[in-house]
Amino acid sequence: MNAPARFDHEVWTAGLATVLSYGLGLLGLFVLLFVVPFLLFLLV
């Protein structure tokens, strides 16, 4: 077999970017749906 020593192929870059962007989207939704209402509740 002729396996590369490092994972520097474009597929790994695209997969990592997909996972990171999905995680950022989930974090944004969490802040928007849970943190902001909680802070508004504390202010009232």
C-alpha cells in the first residue's frame, strides 16, 4: 500500500471545515435561543 504520511488532502480540509462550521452554527443557535432569553429574563 502507498498511504501518505500526513493527512493534507483536500478532503480532510473540507471535512474539517464542515465540522467547524456546523459547530459554529450550533453555537450561534444555542446563544440565540437560550442565552439571550436568559439574559433578558435576568434584566426584567
